[in-house]
Amino acid sequence: MQNLLSNAVKFTHQGSVGLSIELTEREHHGELTIQVSDTGIGISEDKHSAVFDPFSQAEGDTTRRFGGTGLGLSITRDLVKAMNGTIDLASTIGEGSQFTIVLPVILTDAIDHATQEQELPEFDGSGLWALIAEDTRVNAVVLGKFLANKGFDYEVVENGQLAIEKVQQRHFDCVLMDNHMPEMDGLEATRAITSLNLDNPPIIIGCTADAFEQTRQQMMSEGCAEVITKPVSSAQLDKVFHATLTPNRANSAKQA
């Protein structure tokens, strides 16, 4: 849906872009219909099938005028197919386009997690030291602000190699480890820190923009106690700190 909306905006110089989502229920099964429409440049009928082919654009000058690799619709089609759904295109040159996705879905009873989960108090990091391993300055600043508000002292490094050096120079209670960094990424750095056999090793918390369970499992298999996805929120940090920095560990760290 994100790709279809992005294309609709890109190819619509005037007029409108529309999105509609409809669920048709049939007992415990249903159909989810997603339609993205625009009043943009449109696609000629003889090119409708070609736009779903890898590295293909509807018209010869599309790439020159609008950029892009032409992979988006191919990937979208493959994702829809993997979900046992269909994607159809209706379009007229100069009038606009409409993409319709229909996906089979299984219906379950809704669970209100907001009422089930007890709201956690803000974690008290007073006296604790955290290391932020993050190569994007904005992300590091935001994480640092969250940590400071919780009472942590912290330092920042921009790659995994520097993180390894820092944890050998002094004790850190936790390391917020970015997944993708130059010089050395978070996976390799986590593996290296874990293998150092430090007397009081830091708890490593992975931070990644990859919202895939495979990435989470891979980072945890290398030594991360938990993995949180970006953009990181203060509430996310509270939850993971309460789960990984226990009162006993926090108290002992403060006394040390």
C-alpha cells in the first residue's frame, strides 16, 4: 500500500489521490480490498501487464522524468501473490490509474492490549551508564535525550569497533546497539563483546529499522538481550529496561 500511494503521489501533478479499504466478512474468513486511485498521467492499456515486470516502466520516458528502478510494482505483486491475493490495474492515459488489491484474511476476536497491559513506570536509570552505538547523529541525540531523562549517564560511538573498545575501557550497564553501522555492524560487535568474557558484561539491546522477526532472532542469537525497532520511543525503552535491568542488577551496578 505504501508503494502504491507513493507512486500515485509521484505521478499525479494535479487532482487527487485516493485510498479506500474495505473488509467483507464471511464467518471467520473475509476479504480485504485495498484501492489506491489517482488522477495522474495514467498508463496505456497495452502497458498494463508490463508495469508489474521487474525493471519495467509503462512509458519509455517515465524513468527519465520521474526516476526509480521500476522494481516497486513487481515487489508489490509478489507480496500480494505470497499472501494468496490478487492485484488489478485499471488506467487510462491522461485520466489516472486505480490499483485494486484483494487479500483473503482470517478474522479473530479483537484483543485490547492497552487495557490488558499494566502501564510501566518510567525506568530510573540514576547511577547507571549506557553506551549508544549509533552512526546516525539524529538517532543518537534522541536516544541520549531519552536516557538523560531517565537519569542515565551515557556515551556515544558511531560504529561497532568503537563500541568494543569502549566496553573494555570502562563498565557500561547496557549498550544500545544499532544493527547497521559502518566499519563494523551491530551483529559483529555484539558477537565480539559477548566473547570478551567481561567480569560484569553490559546488557546489549539491539536497535534496528528492520521490522522482521528474522532480524530480531538473529540479533538475539548473537547476544542481544532484547531488540527494539526504530523509531525508538521512551516507552519502548522503559519496557525493555524493566525487563532486562533488574533491581538487583541496577543496585549492584550503582554500588560498584
